[in-house]
Amino acid sequence: MDIESLKSFLAFVETGSFTRAAKQINRTQSAFSAQMRKLEQELNVSLFEKEGRNLVLSEAGLALRSHAEKLVGIHNQAIHQVKRYQDKHPFRLGCPEDYNDKILPLVIQTIQQAKPTCSIQVFSEPSVKLREWLDEGKLDAAIVTRAPDSEEGYWLASDQGVWVTSKKHAIKLHSNNQKETLPIALYQTDCKYHAAAIDGLTKRGTEYQLLACCNTSSALRAIIKQGLAVGAMGAISTCEELEVLTDMPPLPAVDIVLLTGANGHPLLDKSCIEQLTQNSETKKPTR
């Protein structure tokens, strides 16, 4: 088993998709598929199997995963020790603006403790854009939102969607907690809270005006704080000037995770990942 085949195999483990895995390692999907077939032929086992419409790891694939992670980890550690100048390469970290205040500092603190001389470049973009940049090799890691039932990435925190209004300029709701036409401000349509908010209001029969769609939490908070609209966002993104509304349509919970690039970066080695995971596990809720 050559190390590149194992890295490609772990790219599938990380993404759960031949298409995204191929993008991360800068190969065509056909070349990636051929590499996986060759690995299966070398081991004389099937590493993947169909589960509904999805492709998942077989029992043999699950067994290979732990060994592949160890072998690639040892390989990366060897590269790290021999080529220490790589530590001076900037670590490119993506993080949605929503998590800049409460999640980003914890991740950077862990990395800084592991390597005090690290150099980190932070890019604030929505999760969808950060995934694209990660696939294109523009980032070394990204803090993103995932669905609670997904196992993608390394768990950092959970967030619950909430409806909020301004404490100083609260929009007056009727006794049934509905305005005749309720002005709302939301994130862009690719946000899970956006679709859930619209769906919830529609099912409740609430008339609403979608005043604004924002791609940053600061813009969304500014509109809500001025009393121009009520909004839907994660509880992590709220601030002291905002008040959480009750008796509104339910919003989903999401997980916040760290995704890493297929090629890895010397700063984000096995020990650093383990430290991030340990710090997160102490805060992980019981489901």
C-alpha cells in the first residue's frame, strides 16, 4: 500500500464522496476510482459497499481506516520532523463569521499551545464557500456547520437555532405572537435556519415580509438590533442587545465541526487533533 493511496482512501473517509474526495486530492473522479480499485485488488477485499444510494465503508474498509490513519499520521510526522521549515508555512483556516467570537478563539488557542510559533491566516466565509475552498486546496482546515446526524469532521460544539428581536426596539407581536405582516431578516438561502424559518412561518399561517438576506451575522444582528425585523440565527451568534423569542416556529440544531484538507498541514498533526477532540468531548451534549 503506497502512502498516496492511503491518503486518497482517507479523503473518502473525510468527505463520504468519491467526487469530493477526488477534488480534494486534485484528481479526476475516474482516476480516484481507479486508485481505489487498485487498492482493493492489492488487498483482495472490497473496501466499499452500497447503503441505499450512498457508498459507505465495508467491514474491511472500516478495518483499514484505523491503520491508514496511523500510517498517514506516522508519515506526516516524519515529514514534519525532517522538514521543520514547513512549520513556517501559514496555516489557512476558514471560519464563518458566526463562530468568530466563541469557536474560532478556542481552535486557535489549541493550535497555538501545540505550536507557539505558528502563523495562522483566517478567512471568514459561509460554510458552503469554505467547503469549496477546502476541496480546491485554498484552505488547510475549516470550521463549518454540519447536520446533527452527520459524522463529518471533528466535533467542536453544537448550536441551536433561535428567533431573536431587539431588546430596545422590540417588534410588538399580537397576543398570538404574530404580527399581521411580520418583517423578518435571515441568512442566505443555503443556511439551514433560513429554510426552517420560512417553512415554520408558512405552516403556521403567519404573513411575513422577508426584509433582508445576509451572508454575515454582523449584518443580520445590526438589522435586528434596530428593530427593523425579527431574525433567525444560532444561539452562539446572538448578543446582549438581542432577546430570544418564544412560541415561534421551531428551528433546527446544528453541529459545528473542523474539516481538514486531504494533504494535511504540519501544524494540525495528530496530537493537535487529539487535543481539539478532547477539549470538545468535555462539552459535547448527550443525545
